[in-house]
Amino acid sequence: MDRVNQYRQIVRDFLQDFAADDPEAQLIFDEQRDRYLVMHNGWRNDYRIYGCAMQLDLIEGKVWIQHNSTEIVIDRELVGRGIAPQDIVLGFRAPKVRERLAAALQKNIGSKP
């Protein structure tokens, strides 16, 4: 399996695992455009629950974290599942900040046993 297809599978598995115990979670996978989302749509008593929990895209062979409204540190989860730190882009951050955070992630991941 080539690297991009492997990343697609990792992203799908990660989001499926995240949504597994939540009956209101909706998985939305657009595999032609490499867009992968988890949406919530439902009710808790009289309170409407609707919105995107996570969005991950594959762009030019890299996994872009476009949105994260959870407490999960997605980049570390993805690295733990086999995605190279240099292939993760924090798309929700400004480009200058993104570069510094990517360098810090690579340094932190590289120093762990």
C-alpha cells in the first residue's frame, strides 16, 4: 500500500474509532476529494447539537487538520497510528505559526522513546 493510501486508511480508522460510541456522530468521507469529517447532529433534551467535531483532509500527500473542536490532540494520535510528523499540517493555524508548531511536534515526537 502506498503512503497516501495508508494515510487515508489511518484517517478513516481514527475517525471511525472516535465516532464509535456516539450515536449522534456522522462520518462524512469524500474519498474523491480526500475530505474526512465527523459531524454531530441531534438533541440533548431541548438543546440542539449540530456542528463539525473534526475535519481532516489529505492535500498533496499530507494530512491537514482543518478543524478540531474536541480535547483530543489529533496530531499526536495520528503520529501514534503511523503518520509521519512531517506529513501533518495544522491547517487551522496561520502559515507562520504552523511552521513553528510543526518543528516543535517533530522535536517532541523525536525525543520520546
